[in-house]
Amino acid sequence: MVQGSPTPDGLVTLKSAFPVKETVDRLVHRVEAKGLTVFCRIDHAANAVSAGLQLRPTEVLIFGNAKGGTPLMQATQTIGIDLPLKALAWEDAAGQTWLAYNDPVWLTARHGIEALGIAPATVMRTLLAAVTQGAAVP
């Protein structure tokens, strides 16, 4: 994974200066400040404990809005499997927190709508970079 840039699989990964819970709390604040809706926050580590298993802190935030995602789904409804937007925060074995998300421009390639989806995906890319950077960096 390359910090701050998409890897070949379309994942953008950033180091976070904060623990997982705080990183996601900060992300929620920034997402809501941009007028997006938080649909769900999933604590994978808590779910693991409830199943009698252990997992380092790992959370997913699902968020977005219809104005941003609908144009992509109008181009091809299969992109709905990747929307709304998601961000994953996790703690690695060394105790470092990471924050990752799918690059929306990469998603247009995945679903074969580069020409139709590049404009809205580029807006999403810029927004995601801003909110994740704000959540991960002091």
C-alpha cells in the first residue's frame, strides 16, 4: 500500500495519528460537516468479541449522499455495490492506525463507466481526500 495514493487495486491508504475510534470519530465529524449522511458505523472488533474471537480495533464508516452517488448509478447500477462510500480504520500489529477507502475514479473503471462517471467520481475523490486527511492528520 502506498500512503496517500491509490494502489493498483484502487485502495487509498493513509497513516492516522490517532487511535481507530478517534480516527473514525474525527471522520464522522468531517463527513457530517460536508453535508453527507452517515448511514452506518460498524465495529468489527466488537462484533468479533461477541462471537468469542479477537480482532485488533477495526471500524468501517458508511456514508454519502444521493446527489453524489446517483449520477454514477444512473451510468451503471452495478456501481451500487460499491456505494455508499466506505472508509476502513484499523490498527496493525505494530499499533499503527490506518485509514483506507476505495478511489471513486478507480470504481468508474471497475464498472466500465470512465467516460460517464469521471466528473462525479473526481468530485468524490477530492472530497474523500479532504475528509480522510482531516481525520487522520492533526
